[in-house]
Amino acid sequence: VGNFENVGLATEGNEGLYNIYMMEEVHSIFAAGAGAVAGLTKSATAAFGEYEQLVGGVDTLFGDASSKVQENAAKAFATAGMSANEYMSNVTAFSASLLQSLGGDTAKAADVADMAMRDMSDNANKMGSDLETLKTAYAGFSKQNYTMLDNLKLGYGGTKTEMQRLIQDASKMTDIQEKLGVTVDGSSMSFANIVNAIHVMQEEMGIAGTTAQEASSTISGSIGM
């Protein structure tokens, strides 16, 4: 089965709970005795409880676009190097600011949020940055706090002036914007524009897409074994 023997299946439109438990690392394929079984059940129940709570938050914030966020979360292990729960937890942390900067467009916000999560993972993967620090940095950007910009290692310091410089530099890269299908306004400090600017800059530096590429190579290698 090409190393896919430990992957659960789910019918269309339903979550594969087995996969959620395994990705959250609370479920093991080995257990011994009633105590082990009870422990696994408790951990799995807690993980799914957290999952349901996070879905509730996503439903509230994204409305009709909630399903898109959940679909992206289900793929996050391959695209952003994190579990579904981690993905949704971080998206909800900055989604209020993101939605405001996009005029309440929930579908667009779901796409930009996914781009931000991928960019964080790509940066950690390529630049050796700490992923948790990057999550904190983006949460700060959503609140107009730029002190952790230097943690992205893109050549910009942790100040508002430096963030403005990054945005202005990215706004001039019109060929990359066209390639990526995004627009960077050189004069806007909105959170959505910041995410777009960082995405353009990471594409220019060869950072973008590294997590998905690595995941694809790993899966291909496993199948070929």
C-alpha cells in the first residue's frame, strides 16, 4: 500500500476523524491493556473536542466560507506543515483584522489566510525560523505591531518604517504580483496588504512553496519505496 496503510478514509463532505487524531499525535496504532486504551480514548476525545470548538469559531468568523477554511485545514499537514487544529487556531487569531481589511469578504479572507499560513511554514522551512515565533509575528502584524518583522529574515527590521519599506519594495515587483495573482498597494498598511507583500517578497527570494514541495517529494519517495 506504499506506506499509506495508516491513513483513514472518509466519505465526501465528512471529516476523517482517524486522520485528525493521528495528525494531532494523540492516537497511537499501538496500545496495551485497558489503561492504554482509556488513555487513548481520553486524548482522542479531547483532540476532537478542540477540533469541534475551533470549527465553531471558524463558522462564526467566516460564515459561508467556513467550509473553505476547513478544507484548507484538512490539507495543512502537506501545505503548511501543521495539523488541522493548529491551522484553524492560528487563522482565527488574526482573522478579525483580516476580514476588516478586506471589507468583510469571507471568501477572499479564507484565501489570504491560507496564503499567510503557507508563507509562515515556508519561511520556517527555508530560513530556519521558529514557526511559533512566526505565528506570533503575524498575529502582531494584524494588530499593527511590527517589532517581530526581523524574525522573518527577509532583510527588514522590526519597525513600522521597515514594514512600510517592505510593502513599497514588494509593490514594485509587478511581474511577481501578476504571476501570483495578488496586488500590493505601496501605500497601504492593512493586514491583507501586508500578507500579500510578504508573499511577493518570499516568492522573489525563493522561499514560497518549499513546504508543499518537500511534502510532495516525501510522499513520492515513500510511494516509490
